[in-house]
Amino acid sequence: MSIYYVIDGKPAAEASLTIDAVDAGLLYGFSLFETILVKGGRPDFLQLHLQRMSGSAAELGLFIPEGIDSLAVMCEEAVSKSGISEGVLRLAVTAGSSDDKPGRTILAIRAGVPYHAGQYEKGFFIMTADYPRNEKSPLVRHKTANYLENLIARKKAGARGFDECLFLNTQGNAAECSASNVFVVIENKLITPPVEAGLLPGIVRGLVIDKLAGPACRCIEADFNYADLLQAEECFITNSLMGIMPVVSIDRHRVGDGRTGKLTGTLMQKYHSCL
């Protein structure tokens, strides 16, 4: 797979990619990243991604040398120069080293849409994780490179024949999936866990809450537990690459009638009109 790289604003060949051996991003996972859908030769919802990264950097004390405005220009130019019209942009900023060496800004753009039409038609089968999400962690609200817990859960899910893995928190309430946020429809109410449940506030999650749900079906941020989850009439998950994905089974329990729910389908149509 061809990948176009830009390091600190300069195009770089894959063979020449380097990182400081004492960069805290490498040693301790002290870095932030954003995964952004490229559609029509432009990075979708770029400003929302950069606002989230900027907020996390300020809270965690990670310095972004370029500044957000310059970073936006860098991303747009990189996508344009890559020649990739449909694909994925991964932006990462590392913390640098303790002796004041600055971190690196790494852009990687690859062609190809990560999800296909058949997956949306079939819907996702998800399982619950074997271990809880720590909702008290200072990292859970940030998209950092401390991602191994998520990768392990996702790998286990795939090995067991599932598409995604849902974390419950230490209180037994739904938190988030390994790479997505979760929504349910219970008694005709659209509900998603609050940030305090232990989750990354996703870009598409925010769009569903603030823009797509609308006054006719306002989205409620509220806790719900495993028993509630199994009683849901509809369920879907969201992230910036998949958009909105129907969930038709949880731990091999059918959701609703096992097909994309009515509200889920409506929100999917509204989301595509935003792209």
C-alpha cells in the first residue's frame, strides 16, 4: 500500500523515516494523533479534529510547534500533494525529549476507504471486553498513543468472529468501543454514554449529538448498563472513518430485529449529506 509521508512539514520517503530514540512519544506513548477521513481530496472535519488535538495538548502539556492554524494548512497541502482523493490521513504529534528536543509532527496519507458497503448492509457484530474501561483515567478522554488496551481488545474480538469490542466501565456501565463511540435506542430514546463514563469524545459522536439527531429525536447523554444494552431496540457505533455503523448483535444477542434500525438509517443518511 502506497503511503505519502510528511515529517515536520517536509515530504519524506518511507525508508528515511526517523524518530529520536529518547522521544517521549516513542518511550512512553506521550503523543497525540488524529485519524481523518479524506474524501474528494480534502480532509473531512479537519478543524474539529485539530480543535480536539489542541485541547488535549493544552491539558496534557504537549507542545505543538506548528500551531493549529499552520497544522491545518500542512494537512491540506499534504493531502493535495499526495494525489489521494479517497483515503485516510493520520496526524501524529510527539512530545519530544526531556532535554528540550522538540517532538515530531508526522502525517501519513494512504489511499483506500477502510469500510465497504457490505459492512453497512450487514451491520456489525460486537462483543463486550474481558476487562473494564477505567473511567477515572486522565488519558481516557484524549487520543494518545497509549492505545495497546484498545488494540488487544479489538484483536480478541476479531479472533472470536466479532467486528468490534465494547468496554464497560468499572461501574458496569457502557463506555466506548475499542475504536468507536456507541449509541442505543431504548424506549424510543437515543442515548449515548456521557464523557464521564470513560470515553474519547469522538468527532462523529459530537455531530450526532449536536447536529444530526435534531429536535425530533434529541440525543441524551446518560449512563446505561449491560442489561439496558441487551434491551436496546437499535444500536450503532461511530468514528471518523466509518461514520455511522449499525450494530445488529451484541455478544451474539440480536439487537431489535437484527437489521439496521429506522432511526439509525435516518442518521446514516443525514451524516452522508454532511460529507
